[in-house]
Amino acid sequence: MERIVSALVERDDRPLTEHRHISNYLYGTCHDFALLATGTLHHYGVPARLRVGYAGYFNPGKWEDHCVCEYRRGGRWALLDGQLGPIARDGFKIKFPLDDMSPAEWRSAAWIWRAIRDGTIDENICGVSFVGHGRLGRHAAVGE
């Protein structure tokens, strides 16, 4: 997390709460966004953890490999997707709250693995679709 924030501040040293021009954006993966969300919540004393799993909101009918932050909200664990800003929300037509997603929106890797093993989810709809394979990343889904 320290390296990510350092690289961002090196590009633009204004406070992190200020919006940056796109030329000063620091691009990362879902893992980076989940890590930053988790670290920020930890900084404020909120129990949080990075979770690896699959999102159902990028490609309807598919489960895409995706990391999110899980944090304590009241007396329960809630899911937060820190990667989805206003532009992404509009582009993917996402209407659910990003700081309290339902389990229907995102599933843990273990949940997906069990569903594949049970035959309730087809492994061909789970993984990373943008890598250009004919199937949807079987290796990501079953851990080969």
C-alpha cells in the first residue's frame, strides 16, 4: 500500500482527497483497489480484509475474477468494491451500493469452487474473460 500511495503522490502531490487529471491517474488492478480500501479502513480502526473471488456485475451471466474489500459494518461483514467510481458504475450500469454489496453480486473463490465441484455453476463462465481464451479462464476457477 505504501508503494502505491508513494507512486501516486510522486505524480501529483496534492491531498489524496482531491480529484486528479486523468494524466496523473495511477492505474492498477482490482487487487490494488481492494488493498487500498482495506488499508484505509484499517487506518481508521475498522476491521477489514481483502477477499479474492468473482464478480457477476461486469459481464452478465459470467463470474469474473475480482478482488474486493470485506469490512465490519455494524455487527456484520459487508463487501466494498473500491474500484468502481462513477464512470465505471455508469459504464457497467451498476445500481447497487458499492459499500454494501449483496452476495448475489460477488462470490468468494471458495464458493465458486464448491459450486463448480457440485455442478451448479459451469466452470466455463468463471475466470478472466479479457485474456482472449476460448473459455473463461478455467485455471482461475479451479486452481490448476
